[in-house]
Amino acid sequence: MVHLLRGEWKNVSSRMSLKQVLTHFRKQMTDWSQIQEWMKGILKEVYPHTLMFDFNAIGHLVESINRRYGSFSMVKGCSSLKTTLFELESQKPVRVRISDFYKKELSGGQKRIAFSEDISYLRSLGSINRH
């Protein structure tokens, strides 16, 4: 999961370096417990009665998690984005002041994402209303 979420697996050559990577990873991932629960759900679905796993079973489990993570993160990310936009809503329903939009940073997992879409792009989408 560290490799999937971070896209790298640097210098893990010993048990101690693995522990250091995992400790650092857990501090960065604010939603790590939610991700762990999701993975446990897949484990119970794929191997509902298994307590011991061989190499092939673990490989199959990793493949299942890898295949499904895109949908899981998409739902999680979209939900977070939607919540943030509703928090920014002005006194006029379903509207966000452009200055508030550009000031806000969306915090999610290991990343901080600033709303930075170009105003001409927002206008081309029909997202800018002058009233």
C-alpha cells in the first residue's frame, strides 16, 4: 500500500528501514485508518475463512486491492472536494466567491491541493457567473 500511495519504495533494505518508512508514511497519511478498514473488507471478501496465507494468496490479495483502489480513492476524493466546496458556499446557494475558491487548499491524505484552475477554464465550463 505504501508503494501504491507514494509511488516509490526507497532504500528499504532492512527491517529497521521498513519500520522507518512505515512510521513516516503513517504520519503523512491522515486517512490511513480508513484505508486499512477498506483493505480489511477486501481481505474478508476475497478470503473470508483464511487465517494463513501463502505467497500466491498474498499476491492475489494485492492484485485485488490494486484493482479496486482507483474507485475507492475517487469516491473518497470527490466526497472531500464536495465537502470543501460546500464549506466555501457564499450567501447565495450553490455559489462560491472566486476569491474564496483560490484561497482554499484541499487537504487530503498525503497531498495538499490548491484550487488553481485558470479563470478562463472555469469560464469555458460555465462555472463563472457575474451576478
